[in-house]
Amino acid sequence: DQAPGTGNGAARGGRPLAKPPVRKLAKDLGVDLASVPGSGPDGIVTREDVEAFAQREAAPPEPEPAPAAPPVTAPRAPSEDLVERQPFKGIRKTIAAQMARSRTEIPEAVAWVDVDATDLVAVRAELDAAHEETKVTPLAIILRACVAGLRRFPQVNSRLDTEAGEIVVQRFVNLGVAVQTDAGLMVPVIERADTLSTLEIAASLNRLATGARQRSLAPDELRGSTFTVSNYGAFGVDGGDMVINYPEAAILGVGRITDKPWVVDGELAVRKVMQLSIAFDHRICDGGDAAGFLRYVADLVESPTKLLGAL
């Protein structure tokens, strides 16, 4: 004989044993009573048996495990002397960590504008000729324009203190300038650029860029920037997608100056044109702040004599 509670709920003639309310429940749930093991006396199918069976049938199938990712293998070199291994440490490793942190934590946005730099080139030539003791580059004048822009749009000169839950707006300007060296990218800092003239900024830029390439700068001269400028033009390119120098709010990209057709007073002319671009932390800066700063700096580049009254 069959033990109680272990049958399939089958009565004589093959019909499952179940009370009328249980049969109705099974019909409503679309459950075949003949497939439901009965747990009641003499194997009778109970309401709980039907509900449990319906839940099991409705449960989604177990997902198949995702296929394992193929192992990453390096391309095979025809011979070992065609492969050079460079140590990933020191400045290069520091740069990598800084760039990775910036791209991981900062939701950045980018804006750019083409600028007529004809007057900038002319003013730079005049300054350079009048002050032979100091080499004045177009970048030095652009840095001065950045100081004026950061004063007008201080949100661009800020940083996010996540631990305190505060945006720190810095009312002073320490300008970082990206410099390519044999050891990698360095960012020497022109401290308190907001207190310096164009000639003083030019002198600081020359000294720091030389010191970076000679690796003779003190550690304090490579940290503490509040805003950074990257001069892509030095490599003969028009611009690029900059990586923000963490934890700053923005970085300005400066493209090369080249002859291009430009409309002046309704007439087509050949002018000295460059591209300026800004990447900014959208947690800190709205588009209005970043675009306003970029447009203001562009206006000063196009009319550099306005710098005399901008600071």
C-alpha cells in the first residue's frame, strides 16, 4: 500500500484526488492536477500543493552562465628584439593614476570655439621686440586672458570637496601648464598668476617649462594648480579632447595658430586662426559658466589690448 502523503493524488480510474475548491483553483491557475504530487491524507491534492506547483512552473528558468571572456594575449612578435619593454613606474605611473582617476570620477563635457588670433600674434610680436630679456609667446598672453576669465567666472576655478560635500571656489589663481618632457607629461604651476603681469607670466612660463624638461623643478612647483592649460598647438595640431587635471573643475586646450579664410566686416580674408576648447566637470560647472569663460577668453584673444582693463 501507498503511504499517506506520498501519492500522486490518483483515485480509481486515474482521476486525481482533490476536493472541488482545489479542482477549481487548479483550473483557474492552469494546473494539471494529474501532475501535482498530493501531500494530504491518502495522497489527496491540497490547495497548498496546487499553489506551490503553479509557482514552480511560473519561475523563470535559471540563466545560463555567461561564457568566460577569452584571455587577453599579446600579439606575437617575430623576434624578441622587435619588442621594447619600458618600466611602468615613477612619473609615467603617477600620470596614469591621475588620468584614470579623472576619467573615472569626473563627468566631463567639452566645448570649443574658433578664434581670430591675428591681433594676438601682432601684440605678441610687439611685446617680444620691446622686452628682449623675456621671450613672450602667444601662450603667455592666453594665460593672462585665462586669469581674467577665471576672475569673471570663478566657478571654473573651483574644486569639489566630496568628503565635506562642498564646492570650494578659489579666489586665487594658480595656473598649471602641461609640458611634454622626455620623462612624460608634467604640469608646472605658475603660482598666484592673478597677481602677475603678462611679462611676469611669460617669464614664469619660460622658467618652469625649461625646468620641467631639465627635471630640475622642486616638488612644490609641480602641484597646487587651480586651473590647467594644455597647449596642443605646440605639436602642430588644432585641438583635442583634454583630460581634466584632477581635482580641478576644468582645463583649457589651445590649438595651433594657422592661416585660414575668415570673414572680416563682410569680406573674406586670410587671418591667423586657432581653436580654444574647454573640458569641464559638469558636477561643478554648468554649461553657462564654461561657455561664458571660453567666450570671454576668446574675445580677449581676438582683442588682446582689452587685457589692459580686464584685470
